[in-house]
Amino acid sequence: MTHGYRTDGYGGLGGERPGRRENAARHALLPLRMFLGVTFLYAGIDKLTQGGFFAATGSGSVGEMMRSVRDSSAIPALVDLALKSPAGFGYAIALGEIAVGLGALFGLLTRIAALGGALISLSLWLTVSWQSTPYYYGNDLPYMFLWVALVLGGAPYLSLDSLIRRRRYGLARQGF
């Protein structure tokens, strides 16, 4: 005769409600998602509203910033590509940050948004913050790895992704 334990959607034995520890584990990525979402949304809006950011030259412009890091970046060719159209590059980064931030905040296409955030952070690390010594003074590398956690974990709770998934598969309400 075989005896076993029944597990259900709560991850507990016999269907009991999750305790504080299990509930905290289920929602562990939520603070990370909120932090990254707000940060990237703010960064994108800041770029769009900052006077002179999209200019090719001048103090605080994306063109000037790219020229200042060109020789010290890991991939100067990437900086050269951005310098072909500084305004286009600036808008791409700003709008990308806004899209990624909104995706993370609302939990919509979260893994795709997180991949976009990781790629933005990686490109900024390889160009703008590459010259930081020691490397851990540059903030773009930790951001990249924070996004990787969301690529892997997604947004299983309190997200539009989970709402869509439940409606698509007719699952019972389990923590929007």
C-alpha cells in the first residue's frame, strides 16, 4: 500500500493555507519588480523631460555623454553606432526604459520586459559605466542581474500576466 502527501496550489500538505514563510517566498520578486519598474519608468520620463538630453552636443546631452565614454568603453563600436544618431539613440533608450518599467510595474509580458531591461543595463554597463573602477562602483551591472532574476522568475502573482494566465486556462483565483 502506498501512502503519500497530497500537494495543491498552495504548496502545502493536504491543502492547508500557506504560512508567512511560504507567502513571503511566493511574493519574493514583487518588491524587486516594483523597484525596477519605478526606477526605469522614472529614468525614461526623466530623459524625455530633461532639456537638451537628445542633442548631439552640449552639457547633459546624450551625444556629449557618448563621446566622453567612447574611448573607455568595452565596445567602442557600440558607442560609434549611438553617435551616428544621438537623438535616435536617446529616444530609443528613454522609450525602452518606459516600456520596460511599465511592463515590470503592471506585470505585463514581464519576462520580455525584464529581458529588455537586462539588455539596456548590459549595453549601459559596456559603454557608460565600463570605466568604473572597481567594476562594482558602476550601477548598471547589478541592475542587469536584478533583471535576470525577473527573466527567470517572471511575475506569477499580483500581475496582469497571472490574471491573463488564469483567464486563459480557467484557473481558480489564486492571488491576483
